[in-house]
Amino acid sequence: TVNGTDADLVNMSYSLWAVNGHANTVYNRLKTANASQATIDACMGESLTWKAMAYFYLVRSFGAVPIIHDNTEELTAGSYNSKYKVEVPDVYEYIIMTLEKAIELLPENGAAGRIDRYSAEGLLAKVYLTRSGYGQSGSRNQSDLDNAALHAKNVIDKSGHNLMDNYADIFRLENNKNEESLLAWH
């Protein structure tokens, strides 16, 4: 049994909120960046994917959580301690909307170790699969299962990623950016 003062739980929470804060800052600064539109879009898509990943971990670990779009705005307004938690179904909807926007912005194929459209779509499939069981009593939401299957199949058929021959090799350091990996913290 753990409680809110458990050091590992606190550190996990801090790290996920740091990911969200960094993603928000990068995304907002990209709005005025002096770079090509393709570069801006790719970086915005990566930021949104990491933001969705952080919220995906947060909602599964803590349930209802606040949604923060602009850290600077929250700090300037002094409202960061009075944020209301968003209900779990709405957090999942936010994650889905965030990933859909990321998919629009990301390139179809990225360099090794970079997030591309299929990285975000693979995460979206996992989000739908996880959400399919939320609030159910021994069953699954069929619409969410169908969406999970649709996005997973799209990644399988179109991403160009392949499974490694030996499953254990995925966990070797030299394979940190292997062709099977869609999204990973390095």
C-alpha cells in the first residue's frame, strides 16, 4: 500500500508534470519560432505526443487530474494551486484530441529515435484500448476497441516498423532506438 507521501510516487508525479510543463513551453514557443513550417509542425507534434503520454500515465495512476495548457500563464495568474481536476473520461478525451492533432502535424516517417505520425498513432491505439475498459464491469466499450484495432492496424500496415527477431533484444542498451520502438524515453 502506498500513499501520497511515497517517494517513488511523488517523484513519478513530479516527472510527469515536468514533461507536461516542458511540452507546453516548447509548443508555445514554437508559435513564434523562426524555422520552416515543416520543422515547427514536427516539433509541435512531438511536444503534443509527449504531453499526451504524460497525461496517459497521470490519468492511469491518479485518476482525475488538472489539465494545464500554459505553465507561464498559470504561474503569472497565480492560479496553479486552485486548478480543478478534470474527470477521468474527459482526460481520456483530451489525450485523444491531443494525439489526433499530433498525428496531423507529425511527418509520416521520422529519423531513428524521433517521434513520427505512427508513434503518436500507436499511442492513440493504446489509449483507446485502455479507455475501453474504464468504467466497465468486466466488459469493454466496443467503439473504443474498434478504434484501437483501426489505429493499431494502420501502424502495423503503414509505419514500416518491424518486430525484432528476438524479443529479449529489445531490452539491450544497443537496441535503444530499434525498429520495433515507436515511442520511448531515452
